[in-house]
Amino acid sequence: MKKSVWLIFGLFFLIAIEILKVYFIMPFPGSQQSQSISFAYFLHNNIWWLRIAGIVIIVGPLLNALSKGRVWQKTLLVLIILLYGFVYYLFNFRFLADKMFKQPQHKLFVPAPSDTTRKDKLILGVIINNRARAYPIDIIGYHHHIKDTLSQQTILVTYCTVCRTGRVFSPFVNGKEETFRLVGMDHFNAMLEDATTKSWWQQATGQAISGKLKGQQLMELPSAQMSLRDWLILYPQSEVMQPDTLFSKQYAELKGYDEGTIEGKLEHRDSASWQFKSWVVGISYNKQDKAYDWNTLVKQKLIEDSIQGASLLITIEDNYKTFYALNRKLNNRNFNFIQSGTVGQLEDLQTHSIWKPNGTCLSGPMAGQRLQPVQAYQEFWHSWKQFHPNTIVYKN
């Protein structure tokens, strides 16, 4: 093969590996639909060897061309080399996930009475040992993950805006507290890389999908997505995370995200049911997965169902932001509910007690009782069905 052919091949090989290394783990057109994570992981971990191979291929022909080539040939080579340098810069310093979405420099939490956050904002709430904390979604949605300590327990609070998935994990792997960084995404879901083994972890499931720890699972901790106002009704002593002023512009770019009216196509809601970007409530219970259409919940205000032996009650507040998944079995007795005569209240058919949508009984024979929450998520339909392929679709 002529030296010039090797030179052209080597230069475009170098350009291609820089692009492909990032293409498969970022939301470029067509990159997130394929089963390419193994190839992406190979590229990520062998990029320097591939670069060296490319340099070995071109070094001889390049020196020969620069010394013997015509002026136009030398000019073309210089332009291609400059193109490689430009591609190298873009795909290593601009397009990488952790270069685009940085961690907060200042993590500040204030008690609810001192907080000035708008009370209609969506938050991801966590409570451990009676200590509650609220993380506004426009904050964690930009950062994607925040490592925090609550009640002397280290937690990893995560959120993927493209999947609308909020998850909280214990960051301990094989007994060791691990540090993670945002590395990219797979099937539109954020991926985290641990610092010790460089394995890649799926945000929606907490499972390692590539690397030495493939197949291992982070322990998930209970969390709830709702408006800050409704969270503070349940936990009035909660602390609220404050925005890091260094990222005010980035937080502002998520305006409209709570309502699904954000302009970005990756995060905008499809208002129809069971579409790619439709909202669903997803529940996994005793290894059974089930999805409930958000529009149906909004229309009916409550859904009664059963999943793998559990009796469910799914309700929504009148703000159409806060939902609850509850176990309607209490004191070894299943309860059935209807809308009461008062807006925003429920009535059980067994004792005719009056309940709030959050499962707290206001009056009647069951006054003071509370239905226990069941872990549930509001997310895009494409995400839930991708990571729960055997999910059952609830039909009214």
C-alpha cells in the first residue's frame, strides 16, 4: 500500500476514534438506540493505545510527505492535522459529560423556615432516621449526581433529566465508599463511573453495566418526587438544598422542566399517553414492574390496583405535580377509596373516614392513621420500558 494511503488512513483513523469515543455515550443522533455500550467501553479504556497505533501508522508517511510532497499536499496535510487537533479538543474538553455538567462547588442546606425556594418547585426528597432533606430537581438535574451526608450516612442523590429518573443510592461498593463521576449516557440514561475500577453504572437501575463490576448493584434508598410545598407538609423540619450561584445560568436552562414545557427535545413532555416522551408512574415491587399512565391518574385522581400481592393506591394532588403510591392495606385490612365531597380529599368505603391524598387520615374512625408509601417514580415512558422490559401496562 502506498505511503500516502497509509497516511490518509491513519489520520482519519485518529479522527474517527476521538469522535466515536464520545459519540456512543452522548445523545448524538442515532447514538442512543444501539446496543453499543461494550464497544464504547472498549474505546474509552483503550483510547491511548489506539492513538499510539494511529501515530505509528502515520509518522513515517507524514515525515516523508512533509519533506518530499508538493506545496498543496503539505498544505492539505497541515489542514487535516489541524482538523484532528480541533476534533481532539472538542471531544475531550467540550463534549464529555463531566466537562458539560460539573459538580457543585458549594453545597448549602437551610432549614425550611429560612428557605426562599418557590414552594411549587419539584424536589427529590430523602428521609433517614427522621431527618429529611429536599433536593430541587433543577439543581440535581443539572449536576446529575450529588454526594451528600444525611444523618451520618453517605448518600448519592442522582437525577437524569432525559429519562426523568430520580434515584438515591448508597455509594458503597464491596464495603468501600466509592466516588463517582458522570461519564455519559446509554439509551438516554446517565452513566456514572466509579473511581476505583472505572466500571460504568446505570443511573436508572444502579447497576454496573460495563467493567470489572458488571452486574453488581448499588443499594437504593427510599426517595420521593413531589412539590416542595407537599414535602414540607409531610416533613416540616426538612432542610432544602440551595443553588450554587456559580451555576445560576445552568439551572435557569431547566426552566419549564417541572411542567414538561422545557424547549429541549430530549426533556420536553409528550402530552399524549404511552408515547416516547409521555409521563408514567412506574412501580417495581417483589420483582414485578408496572406502569401507570400519568394522564389517567390526572383524570381519575386515584388508581386502585394490586401488584405482586400488594394492594396499591396511587393518588395525585390538585397541583398535578405531586403523586403518591401507597399501600392501601392497613392493620391487615384492605381499604377502597373514592373522591369525597371535599376537593382534595378521599373517603374510604370501609369506615367512611376522610383521608388526604398523601395517605394521612384526617377524620373518622381511622383518624391519625397513615398509609405506608410504596417506592414509585414519575418518568418518561421510553425510560421505564427500556429498563423494565417486562413491565405490565396498567389498563383502567
